[in-house]
Amino acid sequence: MSDMINQWKVFKDKESEYKELRLRIEEEILAAHPNEKKVGNIRIAYRDTVKVDSEAVAKLDLPFLPFKVEYKPIAAEMQTMQEHYPEHYRKVQDCLTVTPAKPSFTWKEGE
């Protein structure tokens, strides 16, 4: 078992090192080939991140809005509801589908 743990640590360290190197190379490629969508066998996808000002949208007076509302649980508020308002929490639970997420691994020095 300790061999697997040691291997994991080595690979995790290499992953971080190689990620830094990859990101540096990507910056160099972008500098050398601005706005190109393909460089050799590498495909480059340019995207924008769009953030919506919810308060500004709420003030709009339009017949329809090109946005969807997405509900996401707020962990602390869910916990409070579960502890203090269990009858409400049971109703909220009916609206949730819980599936296991991928486990996260973190190295703790000295453990």
C-alpha cells in the first residue's frame, strides 16, 4: 500500500510540474500564432466567459429574457434548513438528485 501512496505522490508532483510547462508552452504558441485556430496538430478554441448581472436583468422590462435560471444548493443554508426546519428540508430533498462526485486526492505533508 505504501508503494501506491509513494507512486501517487510522485505522479501528482510530476502532474503539477508538467501542467506549468504546458501552460507556458501554450502562452508561447499563442504569442507566436495569434488568433490561429490550428497550429500543427493542435486545435485552439477561443472562448469568452460571459457573466450576467442578475440585478440589472431583474430591472429589465422585456417580453422575454434569453437566460435560464439555474438553482444550485447553498451548503450552509441547506444545513441550517435541515437542522432548524426539517419539514421544509424534506420537501426540498424531493427536488434533489444526489450522485457521487469523483473523489479528490490531496497530499498532506507529515501524515
